[in-house]
Amino acid sequence: MEDTIAAISTPFGEGGIGIVRMSGSLTEKILDEVFVAKNQQRWKDRQSHRLYLGHLQN
């Protein structure tokens, strides 16, 4: 079983953009539930290994 992991990739301090890296078998499912893209496109319609502007919600 492959674990799903997430890690903050943004340097320590204040900034305008934060980067969170995720990998694992549940990544797409989790992001489809919590990631809201600026253009409102759902996560499952995106490509892997790309940067996307948006925010995370509970």
C-alpha cells in the first residue's frame, strides 16, 4: 500500500504564494475535495506535474 504524503515546499517566512507538494495513491481524490482552482476547474481534469493557482478549503 502506497502512503499519501504532503509537504510544504515554500521557504520559511512571508510570501504571496505557498506551495504544497503531494504524492501517493489518494492525492487526486484529496485534491478534488479540498483544492479550488482560480478558474474553478476540478482537480481530476488537470495534468500531473504542473503548477496550478488556487486555494485549499476545509
